[in-house]
Amino acid sequence: MSAPDRTLTMGLTGSFGSGCTTLSMALQKMDFAVFSLSDIVKREWENRHPTYKAEKDAKRFELQNLGNELRETHGNDYLAQESIKQAEKIGERNRLVFDSIRHTAEIKALRRKFSDFILIAVDAPVKDRWERVRAKYRDLGLSQDDFETDDSRDKNEAEIPHGQQVELCVDEADVFIDNEKELDKSIVVRKLEEKIKPYIDLVSGVKLRSPTAKEAYMSIAYTASLRSKCYKRQVGVVIVDEKYDEVLSIGYNENPLPLKPCIEEYTKCHKEVYKENYFEKLKQANTQCPGCKNPVKDISSTYKCKCGYDLEEFFIPDRAASACTALHAEQRALMGLRGKNAEGATLYTTTFPCAKCANDIVHTKLGRIVYVSAYPDRLAVKAFLEANIPTDRFEGVKAHAYFRLFGFWRRETEDKILKEYE
């Protein structure tokens, strides 16, 4: 039994400069009709600045602000719904791509509309992405510091319901593609075309296959992450002796027993409880805002003064990370080894380890880290470099689509075996 031919509807997500739009160019060459959610934001920006062109003149933070405004005004799935309307106008097409997805509500809208929808995450290291966008930033009188600020905001404004959520979108992706090192756009288009074709063949049923070892192990890590009740972010880890194909331990981020998960104990994240109490004390003490010098009174839900000053960044620079009561997924997995020799083993993680976990990993003498998250902790990177522990970016099918994409191969294989014994 061969997998049936199906229409192909893809979504692209990833941090800016990663290559999503470049991949959409490659897909366009493969007869995909492309619809960019960011184009809707750019058109609105141009309506408000009629003598300018968004592609050339708009600053990243201006487009971020406008995208947030549109989601807040019209609904978090507004950009996706508008793109769907554009796709419907062109008539029946069996190959569609929706580019620049930056909010999980946009993913949900596209999955509801298209039963065959596949979300592709494309990413690259920060240094590569900066090189790709540096000229535009410099032309607009902006620096690398401005890029890093925009990038941090782009990554995760999950505490703002209508904010940027690229990190969470990458978590929900079906396939992850690494697009590092190469800067020449024409070469990148060709390389991305080569990388995406096997996944198109897999999704369409043209060329079926079983999962790779990396895909199987990372699927286990994502499965483990579902044990976490942390509503900020769920992280999963699996430690594997790849020589013997043996799973040594798994872990996920959660409060240690006998503590209940924060959502059950406090009805919210303990870090939020800490911040609320901290700022209440600042109010009672008539503490001045470092920006406007007025008493800290009117504070937004994101802990900004009414003058716009970021009070959280000033008073709680670690964003209350030290107040987190949870064990990290890496910690729980390392504790779960319980005396097993893990020297040289590989740790698969859905999110790059923090500096504290990196030190624990180095101490355990693990041999390799495979991760999905594209936002590594610099101190963690330094620790791994000094310990000569390689860190590899995961590339392939993620857990969300694991059974969906590999199920056809399994059924076809079973049919072949049955026919041999008929």
C-alpha cells in the first residue's frame, strides 16, 4: 500500500535572519504559492507611512509593535486568517506556503484550516543571522545591540498574549531545518531547496522512510516534556548510550517532590508570584522609577512604568530565574542516572541547557549535546567548549509529526511482509 497523494500546505517559522523567507523562495521554485504573514504588517506600516517602503525603511521594532497591535486589535490569529483569505482568492492550488509565522494562534488557525498542514522551523546561530541582517541595521542607523534587543523580543513575548512567540512556534514545528554558516543568498536558496526536498517527498508519500536515530531520540525527549506542568515552557531530555542504543535516563522540568507543580500550588508560575511580591514592596516603599524619577505606582502587566521604562530589567535583571522552584529537565535526567556510567553518552534536549545545567553535564562527562532551541546560553556554550563537548543542532522530523509522517512507512512495510507470507 503506497501513501496517497496529498495536497501540501506548509508553514515557516524561525527567528529573523534564519532563512524562512529564503526557504519560501526555494519552495516558490518548486511550484508553491507563497503567502507571507509579515507582508500584511508591512502593508499596514506603509499605509501609515505612505512615502516610505517597509522593506527598506521600517525598523524591526516598529514592525514588531505593529504586529502586536494588529493581533491585540483583531485577534491573535488575525494575520493567519488574512493570509488564508488571500490563498482562497487564487483558486484551488495543491501547494501552499505560509511564511513568517510568529504566534502559536497563527499555527492553530492554519492547522484548523488545512488538515495536511506541516510546520517547518528554520534557524541559524545568532552570529550568522546578524551577518545576514547587519547591512540593513547599519543603513537604518542601528547597531548589533539593537539587533540583540529585537531578537530577544522576537524570541519570546509569551507573557504578552498578543506578543512575539517564535520560540514557542519552533517548539510546535513538525520539521526543523538548520541553516547555519552560508551567507550568500543564491547558495542558501539552493542548499535549502536540497534540504527541503526529502521532507516534501516524505510528506507527499513519494519516498517513505523510517525515523533516524536522532529523530527517534528527540521524539522521546519531547514525549518526556509533556510530563511537565510548567505553563511557561515544557522541556524534555533523554540521555542515550548510542553505542548500545540504550536509553539511560529521561527528564523534564518540574518542581521536585513533594512540591506540587506551580500551577497547582500557586495557580501561576512561582517566578510571577515572586515578581508580584517584589514590586508590591517597591510600591509601598515609594521607590522611584529610574527613568522618570516618579514613584513606582502604575506598572503594566510586563512590569514597565507608565513612562515605558523596563522596571523588571532594572530591578530583577535575571527575570526572577533564581526564584524558579523547578528542577530543570537536565538536572532530573542526570539525577535519574542513579550510578549508571554515562561517560561519553549523548544528551538530547528540546532546549539548549542553561549554564548551571551545562556545568553538571560537564561534571558527568557526557560526550555530546543535541538540541533544538536556537537560543543557547553563552556561558553554557563556553562551558561545553572548554570541556570539548560538541553541541549539535537537531535537524529532522520532530515529535509533533512523528507518527503522522512515519506511519505510512510502517504500514507499507507491514503490507510487504504479509504479502511474502501469503
